[in-house]
Amino acid sequence: MEKTFTEKQQSLLRELRKLALMHNRDYFLSIIPFVESATPEQEELLDTYQVALDEDKNRLNQSRKAFVTPERVNAII
């Protein structure tokens, strides 16, 4: 199902805020004003941000898993 512009905008804002809190990343915070002020004519911009965010989110998730593994090994030892 196709999302409306407002749904895309709100979804992207939620994800940006969550990632900014979880990872303390200033660049997530810096994108928020652009997303908030976006107009329906800039929907392609929101799509671009969403794709980049999905890629970055996967990378961050993998790096978190990489940090957790040595911690678990040390706890077992």
C-alpha cells in the first residue's frame, strides 16, 4: 500500500529521532529540520532520505552486533 506524503514524513521523523537518541548522531538531528519543512513537491527527497536511512540503520545495527559479541565472549570467559 502506498503511503501518503504525511505518513512518509511522520515515519521518517520517528526513525530519525529514534536513531539520534540511540546512536547520539548529530547528522540524524541535522536532517530533521529538512524533513519537517518538506512540502509534498519534495516527496522524492523524503524517499531518498528513507533509502539512505535504511542503509545506515542496517550498518549501525551490524556494528552494534559486532560490539556485543566480544562483550559476550568476555562475560563467558
